[in-house]
Amino acid sequence: MATKVMMPKLSDTMDEGKILKWLRKEGEKVKQGEPLVEIESDKADMELEAYDSGILRKIVVPDGGKAPIGALIGIIGEADEDIKGLLEENETPKKDEATKAPEKAVSAPEPSKTPEGKEPKPQDERKTDGRLKASPLARKIAQERGIRLDTVRGSGPQGRIIKRDLERTSGGFSRLAQEIVPGTSEEVELSGIRKTIAKRMAESKTTAPHFYVTVDIDMEPAMAFREQILNATELKLSYTDILIKAAAMALMKHPYVNGTYLGDKVRLQHFAHIGVAVALDEGLVTPVIRNCEQKRIDQINSELRDLVTRARNRKLKPEEYQGSTFTISNLGMFDVEDFVAIINPPEGAILAVGSIVERPVVRDGAIVIGHTMKVTLSSDHRIIDGAVAARFLQDLKKFMQNPAALTL
């Protein structure tokens, strides 16, 4: 019996998916559980496994095409099986619009050639089952840039081509820097991530009454603590690691800051699933570190590094970027001293973190040079009052200025 391949729901905010690449052609055999098609959701690129074994009889939505969740994108069946009925069920007035791959405004550059004028030969050692090994994001960027993957040497596991390999090839991904034509304008289609950000942030700002509270944190103790860890161990501790642990401890003392507004009630979570905003070319994604209140700083460090790496390669699983109770957005590495962030629904608060700044401070009645950092808590006033936000920041500041307490 033929099996329908449907567009899956890969995140709680996903409305439609985009077919990046079918990994099998029509008429080819597929096995249950093997990767069948690469799909772009609003958060990540993922490989959908075949539901059943058989022949890929029909590709309904081609490479580059989009379809809503639950829509038919392909059919697996026996070689002589009649699938006409399944195709007729899928017929709608808007079929052509749903399945049509977007047309390219400009043609791709001619394939690069060697100095002798010959096209480079594929590097077969980077192929598996006849397919070049590359991450979905690398394939997407290569397609957009007109880069032949068989001319790129991969630096990922087993020679897999990843984003940074294409950065070396194309000189970076700044589209404007490479293609801008003075005196012209253009319209660029929003990515799935950017569409979701636009929708969710507009909803958050219009439904949740935001207010903001800012404090200065003396970072000298945290800097000394981090330096001791770096000198005594091989752990590459970051200030974000320390901040995550400090926030988790403060959230346990102030559950409303860790709460969710539910209309006539509020859900108070007595665990800290902390999302950390990670910037991608397409927008922001927030991988989640769960139960931070129970984890040591070195565990948070290891987990965060892994999540950030896979987030940048768009390899996160849905459960790894959903379910956060609180979010931290850190722009300190961009020399941003102070900013406010928009709450990531359904959370009740988000912490915006600025850079560590050297400035004059007063200690024991004398002016000395110190290091401070501004943090701003954006809160949903429906469940959090100003005094609650202030007390949360007091405790966060106390933990950051006494970091040894985070190891107890």
C-alpha cells in the first residue's frame, strides 16, 4: 500500500516548510528510516526519514518548493502500484502555487574552472552513496552563491562541508557587500526564521505590557573567578556560562519571573530552562539548556558550546530550541553597553546583557578603575511587578558579584 510523505511540524511556530533537497529521485528505492528529504523549518534544517520502504513514486513538492504543515510532498509505493487516487486527493486550486519552486531572478555563475580550463573533478572521498557530504546550510548557501560543492574541501567530520568552508571560498556571506549596485533597490524574500521572528515579536510587543529595569553589576569578582578557572583547568569558561547559572539560581527565588501568563492564571515553573539567543545569518534562534539550576557551570559550558555550534549549522532538534522558561540575550561581544530586548513568548521575562566596560568606580571612598556590566530585565507587567523584577536583579547581581556561591 502506498505511503504518503507529509510535510512535518518541526517546531511549535512552524506554519510551512521548504524543501531544500530530495535525497532520492523519483523511481529510486528507499528504505524505512533512511534520510529522504532535507526540509527547512523556521528554526532549523532537518532531514526527514522515510516512513516506509519502497519506491519513491512521486515528488509532489520539488526542491525549493514550499508547503503547509500536513500537506502531501511525496509518495512511496510499489513499482506497479496505482497512486492516481492519492494524487487526485491532493489536487487543489492552488496546487501550482504551493508546489512551484521559486524562480531565480538572476542566473547562477558559470562553474569555476582550473587554470587549464578544465572543470574541477569531484572529491570522491567526501561522498557517501554517491552524494557529496555537506550540511543543509552549506548546500543552501552554495546554491544561493552559485558555488560548486565539489570544488570545496570540507573541514567537518569525515570531510563534511560546513558553513565556514564556504566562507573561505566566497569571502564571506555578506550578500550586500558582494552584490550591491549603487543607486538601485531590491526586494529579498524573508527566511522562515525571520518570518517567525517578525510574527512572534509583533505579538509579544502588542499583547504583553513590557517594562524595563536596569542594574549595573561589578564584574571584578566574576572576572577573577573566570581567570582562576582558566588558569587551573582546561575549561574555556565564558561570562555567559556564569550568567546562566546565576540567573537560574535567582529564578528559583523569584518564580514569577520564571512564569507564564495564562489569562486567568499564571504557570510558575520551578525549574530553569534557559534559552540563549544565537545570531544566524537568517535571524535568531534560542537553543535551550534545561534544568540549569541543577547543573554545574562546567556542564552548562559544555552543553552551551554544543548547542551553539549546531544552531549555527541549523542542526538543532525541535526539543532543543523549544520549552524555555527564560531567555538571555547577550550583545556584549559587539561592544553594546546597554539595550532592551523583547520578551520571547510565552515567557514572562528576558534578560538583555551588555558589554563589560572599564570605568571609574568608587571603592572605600576612593575613585578607582573598575569593570561593570549593565543588564536589563524586560518583564511582562501582567504577572511581574516592578518590585519583583528589582528583587530578582538584586539576587542576580549578588550571585554575579559572589560567583563562588554558584559552585555550592
